[in-house]
Amino acid sequence: MIVEQRTYTLRPGCVPDFVALVRDEGLAIQAPYLGAPLGYFTSESGTLNQIVHLWGFTDAGDRETRRAALAADPAWQGFVPKVLKLIDRMESRILLPTSFSAIGGQTA
């Protein structure tokens, strides 16, 4: 398993609007392709105005296939501009869970 960590730094004051858009529209579009997120968070300390979400995939190929299918969905294409205008910076990391993680993972 791999975990994709996506961190979005939003324009100040945009966190409530972003969360509402994802809750009310985005997750329903994503779910058939990505399933439920492993976690979806807002920042309370450190860098503020951040959204951090975690998605699980079998491997890099699984991630690529599922994200490409989502990107091709016209409903997703209509949704993305609504949230992009709220985002200042986007980061994506691929994380490898250790064998002692709650979700299991690599032996290294």
C-alpha cells in the first residue's frame, strides 16, 4: 500500500468555503474512483489555512489509473475550478507505511 498526502495551502479565510465544497460536492464525485479518504484535516497550528488529506492506493499504478479516471470525469472537471480559486499552493507526497502502522505496510 502507498498513501498519497495532499497538502493545500489556501488563501486566508477560504478554509470554510473549501471544506463545504468538498463535503457537499467533491467527495461524492471522488468516491467512485478513490473511495473514502484515509483522513481529511485542517491545520490548527504551524502553517495555517492548510488542508491535508490522505488517500490509500495499492501501488503507484493503482493511483495513476484511479486518478486518471477521476480527471476524465466531466463532473470532476466542473468541480475543480471551484476549489482551485481558493488554493495558493498544492503539494503531493507519496508515503510508504511502515509494518507497524495501523494500516500496515512496508517491512523496511
